Amino acid sequence: MKNPSLSSTGLVRSNFSAAKSIIPFSVTKGLVKGVAESSKYNGYGLGDVVLFGNKKRMKIKDHKELYHVKQIPQTFSSTSEYLESFTTPLIEETRSDLSSNLATLSESLCYEIVDIEPSKDFELPHDLFYILQLNYGKEKKKSNKDNEDEDEDEDDDLVVGDLIAITNVRPKCINDLDRPRRPYLIAFVQHRRLRDESSCLVLSISSSKPILIEENMGKNRKRETLFAVKLMNMTTNIRIWNALRSDPEKGNMNIIKQVLHPPFSEAENCTLCCADKKCSDAYSAMKASLSNSDLNESQKAAVWSCFETRECNHHNTVKLVWGPPGTGKTKTVGFLLHSLLKIRCRTCTCAPTNTAVLEVTKRLVKGVAESSKYNGYGLGDVVLFGNKKRMKIKDHKELYHVFLDHRVKILYQCYVGQSGWNNNLLSMISLLEDPDEQYLLYLKAKQSVKNEEAEKNHKSKSKSRSKQKEKRSSKKEKEGNGHSGNKEEDNEDKEAPLTIEDFVRERFNCFAERLYFCVENLYKHLPTSLISLEEVEKMFEAYRSLKSFQNLVQNVSGDVLKNMNKSTMDEDYNFVKFNLARTKNLQTLQSLPENFPPLYSTEDFSMGIMMMIRKFCLQNACMVFCTVSSSAKLDSTEMLVIDEAAQLKECESAIPLQLHGLRHAILIGDERQLPAMVRSEISEEANFGRSLFERLTILDHKKYLLNVQHRMHPSISLFPNREFYNNQILDGHNVKHGAYSRRFLPGEMYGTYSFINVPHGKEEFDYKHSRMNMVEVAVVSDIIGSIYKESSRTKKKVRVGVISPYKAQVHVMSEKIGKKYSSDAQSDFSLSIRSVDGFQGGEEDIIIISTVRCNVNGSVGFLSNRQRSNVALTRARYCLWIVGSGTTLVKSGSVWKKLVIDAKERNCFHNAEEDKNLTNAIIATLLELNQHDVLANADSLLFRNAKWKVCFTNSFWTSMRRARNDELFEKVLSLLEKLSSGWRQPQGEKNHVVHGESSSLFVEHYMVNKNCFLIWAVDFIRERSHDIQVLKVWDVLPLLDLPKLSKKLDTFYKDYTVDKLTRCKHISNEGNLVVPMRWPVEPSSYKANSVQYLSNSLDALSLRDDTSRTNRIESTETNVSMYDLESE
């Protein structure tokens, strides 16, 4: 083995200071094959041009100056200018992606390198190709072997397209890659394979610098350990780069030429083909299909326009379909695609995300299955391909039959080897025609195998024979002669040939099961051009006939099977019945096609049968579904449909827009919802995140608006329709129907539309600097708990979604709430917690939005983004409840200010404390967060309507925070609320359980439950030249701790003067309530004796021995404490 190390020749250095520095990214020529030449980046791949390795440039902090990132214009004069305008923003975005990934380097995949050697293509100075062997680990290898059919997942493995760092330290942060005397270099993964005989992953890489490989290293010298660390995956960016670097003179630029600048051509205005279209059968059939559909008028207009586009052969056009939330965009696309499938128009349908691709695929698959005579016939014209893990295909069983990987496996089984259709069909026919001949062939084969084995045994060495004899004799001695004889008889039985009746049954069952498999799958997986409906009908006739005959074969007597071809039993009823059935099956089987058209070449096996079948499926499908990035793998298409087009960077749409043979493109989206994500602020400023859909909208390209929403209750759609769509969207009849109003919880707060004000939240940050608000988490948790209880009681199925704009909030809610409930949408109660981005395109019965932000200056960050707000507010069907700080949102001056004002005007604004359960949840959270000042404040949840000011000791808050008994907690809060409002226990109900000296005169012990007491007293404070009575709350204690507290209170109160004691004991009544008394104080005797003074006095007094108290609380076997007492 060769020992690798990193030397000065293999060193990549730069100023690596987090956000301000340029990330080194110099990867050699040939890094990305097939990149077209250009004047500026002649012969370079994306990895080469992000940073050329110029140290002077590395020190430049202004990336915009370094890359000359220019604003992407709205119109273009040529295809060259169009493609070139995205190049430098893409480079900057790639650099920003890498910088972002480096910030979380400790979470990156890291493998030890066990060997490095140059590949056969290695040649200095440019072709720095190496073979790496990584210590993959037995568990990782086992996992991959168990899922060997899985696609490579770029998230949890090293895969082709990864950018890696090779270093001699396992890095935990960015600085670990740039320490003195710890060099590193960058490499690009071009190929990977798993070595079966070892736990090694073998990578073919292209390196940024030569790697010094030390051979003949001394045995006593310790080899340097190197690591391969994943930095990012560049596959999508490389595909975009290749699309941008394509030659405008050679590639298909027909569609791109149509979007450079106005005016834009419209296919329906084509006079050349107008008459032909109206006379075509497809035209007439489409008219009839549309008129009979349940689409609304705006949907029909959009579909018809797109269908007319396909019929035009004289223009290349781009159509825009504008689909605001809930307007049936997916339904419309599904109908259009099904219509195009009927006329066999080869169409590629793609979207930016796997989720969007899956949704539109489901819609078409459902339509095909429902319209097919045989459930699934026609699905062979539809194919979905992509990464199995990322698509989570296992969760979408309805898509199995169109998923490419699954289809390739099925067709391989139906075409190749013993399980194939041809082999089993002919074998079954031969068996039924002449079973005697097949049996003789079986016996000959059996004898031939036996003879071969005998010959092998005869030629074996004498030494081996003697050893076998010794073993056999030893075994006989141990087992006894009788047992040994039985064993030999068993072996003889095993080697004995089958009888003819057993042979017929066994072979029939074997061939039948394989034919069943082929019949059940071929009609679903072959294109309709290769298997006609008539052939499918014959196959199912044979299927049913074989099933019936199989039962006869199993139950008929052995004599009948022995004499199938003999006339000696012609008078036997069973024999006649059997032979009639046999003849019928033979005729049926002989009417079936012996072969279907080949899916692969029988001469050229350069790419393997599976790959040839895969290629065949992609080339012969009418409807192909994939992500926009994956469309780079396609050869040609006639029509292109891009769903969620407004969420796609325009440069990425250049991948499918250049597909060979493409004549028309249809973009479906809504530029007023979320755009594509862009990490680099520089690229963002250059409009790199702008979609083609949005740019064409800005240029007044015609759009077909879907103007009826069928998702949201009118109370929910009212605000977003007015704010984001200028009231252009109508509510469908279904949502205006009275039955669409549903209530899931009692109370006005939980109506169809509600803003739940939580003013006492606290913004916090997680380690990734994302915001969270634990008070809102508690509120959301309590609401969901109530919905679940009500759903369980009423037996009504409900789906709840929780949305937050911040990842930290989503994470903490998922941990604290999400694990308690099912996320399966098919269950009676399901809960989905996602970010705004994660919910685009989704919908639920109830949506709860946690806005998180709560501060005095009204800062709401990217929550103010109108597109993000639009998505969040339009996901709910029946109920939308927004949880947040009304004050903060109003101060923000954003769209959320309008929302809060609108909620107040519509009487949909509610304070969280209107719900007692929410109040308790908020208070409990504030206690956990040590927000005592918030709770003790006069405007707090506890004392907003109180007559008495209440002062607390730290001991009380500590006891409350440590409490774990929810019922006890609620009783304490309820008691405090009543006391502050002026309620007092009747004299006969008072509990003087401990008698002290001075303290016993006015310190009260109110029972919370049978073993726990609230200790409080009336005191006074001096405020603004008045002495004012207040409630002083000492603690909540178990009965056992009261005597010790009483002694300490005696110590505290013994210094009180008679005048002070008198004022503490004074009682003033208003009806049945006790109200605080106020006494004016003479200016000469006024002292600044404020609440703070009283608080300091309380805090200075050690009311109990905390250590002994804690020990007693923990020792629950011998002592009772307030933390685990049972309520009365």
C-alpha cells in the first residue's frame, strides 16, 4: 500500500475567516467533462472558474468586484447574452453555498483514507486524477448492501458530484482546514464503487493540487492519517453550468429565443394551422372532453390554450398559467397532461422539488388508472425518475408502477432468463402439448447430471477418498448402524427423480406463477405502442384460464396426469374433462404473442441489460416526470411543462428549455408565492433568484389566471385575496357552502379565522442563530392537545399543520410536540410541523402559524417578506389560527401590521389569556424561563385585573418552577388570582396549621390541597408619598416544611414597629371583597421605600435551608413534597 501525505505541492491556502473571506475553490481542468468552450471561460468547468487560485484575488473581500457580478437584465438581445448573464452570479452562488456548508463543518461526512494512488489517466500538470480507498465501515457497507437498489443519496453519503477536502485532521470548524502546518486540498468525486471484499469505498477523484505519495516508507515511521471531508454536492450547479455554456449555434435555442424580449408569439394566433386544427379528430375530442369535465371556466381556458399550442407546428411558444393558492393548479395540469397523453404527445413535466413532481405525477396516474379498462393499462407510457431516497417512493405506493427503477427491475424479470415471458410461455405450451416428452427430457437431464457427478467422484484423489471414508466410519460409530442406514435412504430419496404426475404438477405451477407475474406487470410497464389492448385482453383471458386449470391439475388423479396423451382413458369423465380444459388452455396460450418487441440489444452489451432497459423506458415514454435538474438526463421531448415555475431560478430552467426536439413550453406557477432560495446576497441583488415566470410577468407576457379558489373558507381567503391578489380570486361554491364551516374547539378564539395575541413571548437563538419562542411553543402545544382530545371524543378525523418561518422554532416544536402525534395523513389525527418553505403547495384542515417575533421595536426580519407571508396564510381549509405578538407585528409596519388591524376590525383578535389553559401554559413557560419580572408585573397574565399589587420571593418562584404536578400548579395560580382580586377565605375555613410568635398574627396558610399550603401575608410599600397595602407571597410548601418557615418569619417580623403591624393587619372592605388601603405620608417622613426595597428585603431573608429542602424533595420515599403530592 502507498502512503499518502500532503506537502507544500498539495497545499491550498486562503484567508478562511468565516463570512468575509473567499472560499478557496480551485479544481483542475477536466473537472467537469463536456463543458462547451467560451471566450471567457475557455475549456473550464464550474470548479475551475469559481476561483482560479490567484492569491491576490483570494484577499479581495468584495466578491462582487472579484466576479464582476452584474445585474441580470429583463430583456436580452441574443441567446449568447442571455446565457452569459447568469454565469458569474452562479459562480458567486456556488461560493456562497460552500461557505454556508463550511459553517456546519462539524456535521459533515468524514471518512478515513486508507489508500491513494494515481489513476491510469493521471498526468502532470493538469490531469490530477487519483483513486481513493476510504474506510467505509462494516455497518455502512451492510446498510448499502441491504439497499443496493437505492439511488445514491447526496445527503448521507459521498457520491458523484461531491466536492471534498482532503486533510490530515478531522475538522470540527472552518479554521481546522487552515491551520499552519496542516495543509489541505480540494477534490471532486467523479466516480464511486463499493468494494465487495472489504469495507472500502473506492472513489475516483480529480484533485486541485498534486498529492505527494510516499512509497517505500520506513516500517518504523508512522504513516500520516488523512481524511476525506464532504463539503458540498455540485451536481445541480454543474448541470446549470453546462446548460449555460452550451453552444447557441448547435443546441436547441428555439424556446429561449422566444423569451429574450417582447413581443412574444402566441400559437392560437397562428393562421397557418387554424383550419387544420378545427378539422382534426384530436381537436374535436378535446372539445368534448373539456365540456364534460368538472373544470371551472378559467381552468378550461388555460387547458384549451395549452392544447392549442401543441397543435401548432409553425411557432415555438411559451405559455404562462397563473395558479394562486387553492385554485386547482395541480388538477388543471393533470387534466392537460392526460389530454396530451391521449394524443401521444411526448411531454416532459418537471418541477424544482421532488414534492411538486410527486404531486403532479399522482394526479396523472390517478386519471390514467380511472379511465383504463384494465386498471393500470397505459401506465407504461408514463415514467417517473429520480432519487428514490429523496423522493421517499416507499411512502407513495401508488407511484411504484411508473417509477423508473422499479419498472426496470420488473421488465428485466419479464424479459430475461428463466423468469421471462418467452421462456415460460413456450415451456408451458410444450408441457401441455406433450408432457411425456418433457418428462423424458427431464429424466435425461437428471441422468446427465448424475453421470457428471459420478465422473467427478471417480477422478477425485485417493487421499481425499480416504479422508471421506474415515469421516464416514467415525460418523457411523457415533450414530449407530440403524440411524446411518436411514440417512443413506434419505439421500437416495432426495436424488430420486420425480414421478411423472409430480413432475407435471411442479412444472405447471412453476411456469404458471411466472406467467402470472408477467401478465400482471407487462401491461402496466410496457408502452401501449408495444402491447395493444387486444393483446392485454388475451393475456388476461389466459390468466383466468390458467388459474382455473391450475386448480384442476392439483386435484386430478395421478392416473389422469400419467395418461394425458393416451386414449386408454377416453371413457373416463375426469379424463375427458381434464383434456378439454388442457386443449382450451393450449389454444389460449398459443394465441398469445411469443415475444414482445425487444427492449435491449442482443449484440451490444457495452452498457449492460439493465441500463439498456432503462434507456428504452425513458426514450419510449410519452410522459416523463422528474425534477428540473434531472431533466438534463433526457434526450428529447416535444412539450415541456414546468410546475411551480415561479419557484425556479431562471438559469436552472435553461436545462429543460434546451431539450432536443422541444417545440412548446408551459410554465405554471405564482410569482406572488415563494421564489427560489438564493444564499448569496450579491447574487440576490443581481436578480439571480428571479424566475423566468416572474420576468415574463414583468414584461406583460399573457397569463392565464385560475381565478376560483376551492381550498380556503371565505373568512380565511378574505385577507390574502385583498392583500396579494387585488380581489381577483373568487371563492368556489364548495367553500361558500354552509357545510364547509367546521369548528374543532369551543370558543370564539377558535373560529374559522383568529389572531391569538401572545405578548409575553421571548425571542431566543439556537446554535445556528435561528430564532425560537418557547412561549409560543407552549401555546401551540396546548392548542394541539385540545384539538386531539376533542377529535378523540367526537371521533372526527382532523389534519393539523403548524407553520413557522424559523427553522429553530420548527425544530423545537417537532421535538416537543411532533413526537406525540402521528404524521400519517391517513390516521384519524395527523400533525405536520414545517417551515413556510416546506409547506408551499401543501394544505391542512387546521393551520396554526407561530410568528415567533416578540420585541419592543417591531423587528420581524424576513417574516415581512410578502411572498412568504402569502404562502403561510393560504394553507388552511377550515381554520387558520395565527399565534404572535400583536404589538410587535403592528410596529413592524409590514403586511403583518395590516393583518393584525384587519383581525381587530373583524373581531377576530383574541388575547391568549381568554383561554385559561393557555394562560397556565404561558405562566408555566415563563417560570421555566425565569421570567419572574413578567409574571409579577401589574400587567401580567396573573394580575391584569387585580385590585392588589402582589410581591413574590425568589423562593416562591423556585418552588413553582420545580413543580411537576399540573393540577397543583393550576390550583396555586387560581388561588393567587382570587387573592389579588380581593377574595378571602371565610374565618371558619382558615388553616392555622403552624403557630409562630409575631408572624402568626397576620401570616396566612391557605390550603392548596391536603398536604400543600400557600403562605402569604399583607404588607405595605411606600409609593408616591403613600403607604399602600400589598400581598406578599412567601412560598408554596409541604406541610412538613411549615414549622421551619414559621420560625424564620418570626425573625423577619420581630423588627416591625406597632405602626407597621397595624397597617399590615388593617382590613378595608368593598362588599364581600377586601381592598388595599392607602395612607398619605407626611413629606418630612417620606422615604423611598418602593417595591424594589421590599423585594430586596425578601430576597435577603433565607427562608429555608435550600440544600436540606432539595435533599428532602429528592428523597421521595420518606418525605412528602409539593412536587409529587396527589391533589385532593
